[in-house]
Amino acid sequence: FSFRKLWAFTGPGFLMSIAYLDPGNIESDLQSGAVAGFKLLWVLMLATIIGLLLQRLAARLGVVTGLHLAEVCHRQYQKFPRIILWLMVELAIIGSDMQEVIGSAIAINLLSVGKIPLWGGVLITIADTFVFLFLDKYGLRKLEAFFGLLITIMALTFGYEYVTVKPDQKQLLQGLFIPYCKGCGTPQLEQAVGIVGAVIMPHNMYLHSALVKSRQVNRADKREVREANKYFFIESCIALFVSFIINIFVVTVFAQAFFNQTNADVNKVCANSSIPHSAVFPNNNETLEVDIYKGGVVLGCYFGPAALYIWAIGILAAGQSSTMTGTYSGQFVMEGFLNLRWSRFARVLLTRSIAVTPTLFVAIFQDVEHLTGMNDFLNVLMSLQLPFALIPVLTFTSLPSVMHDFANGL
């Protein structure tokens, strides 16, 4: 084992792990904490472990064949199933893109104390994607370092909330290791399905199989291929462990502070605070419902303005970083399935327009408090899209004609 070699292979796993930290994910985390307390942490852990195994298979496919998943689909499938697969993956990318745009727009709205409206935040988010494409010209290593910085910002901001709230460690461990949900009903089940859809992103498998191609591997030498597989797997483990910890920060903060709270409880605390936007909670005895926007406001009411602004910075980092992974996935999927070699600029222009048009309409005609119901719908959509990445990955990595000596065992 060599740390120098691990460092040489480090990058693709962290770029891939950003999809485990997008605004849709953060939203499903905080809602599962507020709705089910610590009881669904084991679902988050199992989803991350299954995600890791699928990412490992996707990376192995890329390393062994020298082709990414979409290219292998193009080579192995007939035209009709290929087109269906491509449309389904595009749908997943557009859904995920919408979540990122909404998350970033909400973060900008919170940071500007409501002065920049949602549609303004959406327009800013469209513009900054092209800034990332400009950054991309300076080489992949620099881009990977920049994403590393964004992950660090998320770890620090959500870690700050965790230290401020001080969740109960015993309940945290019970929630992680006891796969049981006492007294749970339909809302908790919805959250559990949402967690799986938010954590395991279908298009992320296409992305990871393409990112590993950025490292030079001599495919004629089995020892070198085996070594590349090993280091990519170790790096994926580290990257997903970091994203898992950040997700745990968010779930436990809301589980500790806001589980079983009513709107009236929060309204009383917010009435005595100087936080802007605190009027979003009605004075009634219904169970508190939170989303990315209300979550930030609630944290501000209970733990001071710093908690609100630090939360917004974390959400902005999540939205910005996952925007770029969606852009990359879209490019690889389109090139692989359709054999189209578009410039990245044209490709981004197309998918961004498709994702942003409905988001912009929603942002113009909806106020910020009612916007994130769309996120729940998009998370469940991700769960439904999962088989369209899962079945090809399992099929191809099990075929000796594709993987030769590296095909899956039973």
C-alpha cells in the first residue's frame, strides 16, 4: 500500500461523493430528523453502503473496459432500450438539476435577508455554471481541489450546527445500529423512501465510471488494473464516509432540536428573536414541517443569526458543487448513448435550459415557503429512476465478455 499512489488516484471519488451532499439530500436529512427523530439513521447508513457498492462496480467497469457506463450501454444494447435508458437518465439529471437550482436560490435568498427574490437566485445559479466551465479549462486536478474546498465548507458549516445543538450520542448510536422504527407510519415511510432516492443518484453511476478514465491505467497489465481498482475503492470509501458524516450532522441536528415540536412552539421562540423571515410559522398545534428554507429560519430562531447564515453558506456550497456533477453526468450520458460530440458549452446550455425553465416558473409564481414540496417529489422520482442505472451496472460487471477476469462472482 502506498499513500503516494492513493493520492494520485484521489479525485474522482470526491467528485462523485458530491451527489451524496446535494440540496435534495440535505432536505431529506433534515425532514427525516424532524419527522422521525433518530429512528431513520440506519436507513441513511444502509443506503450509503449500498451506494458505495454500486459506485465500486461503476468504477471497476470504467477501469477494466476503458469505457464508461453509457458507452458500454451503446455497445451492448439495441436501439430501442438504449433510447429509453437515455431518456430515463436525462430525466434523473434534470430532476437533480432542479433541486440544485432551488437549493442555491433559497441559500442566496437567506444570505441576502430576502432582498434577492427566488427568481433572482435562480438566474445567478444559471450564470455561475458557466463560471465552473471556465474553471474546467485549467485542468481536472484544479477542479477536484476546488470541489474538495466546497466539501470542507459543508463539513465545517454543518459541523458547527452539530456542535451548537449537541445531539444525544446514545440515541444517535441506537438510530444507526438498530434497524427498527417504533411507532412509525406513512410520513416516516415516505421519508425513508426519500432518503434512498436522495442518497443513491442514478446518474452518479454513469458519472463515476467516466471520471475514473481521467487516470492513466495500462489495461493490458492485470496487476495494474487490480491496483487501480483497489485505490479507487479506498478513495470512494473515504469520500463516502465524509459525506455520510455530513449527512449525519444534518439529521441529528433536526432530530435533537425539532422532533415532536409544533408550529406554536417554534412561533413562540421566533417571536422573541430578531431573525428576519420568522413569521413563516403559523401559531397552531400542527406538527412542525421543515424544509431547507424553514430549517435555516428555525436554526436562526433557536441558536442565533450565526446559525442561520452558516446554514445558508453550507446549502450554497452543496448547491454549487452538485450543479457541476450534474453538468458532467449530462455530458458523458449524451456522448455515450447518442454518440454525440457536442461542446460542453452547448451541452450545458441545453440541459440547463430544460431544468431551469420549470424551476424559474415555479420560483416566479411560488413564494419561498411553499417551494420545497417539489423536492420531496423529486427525491421519490430519483428512487423510481434507480433501476435504469442499477440493472445495466449489475449486468455488465457480471458479464465475462465485458469484464474478462474481473467479472463479478456469484
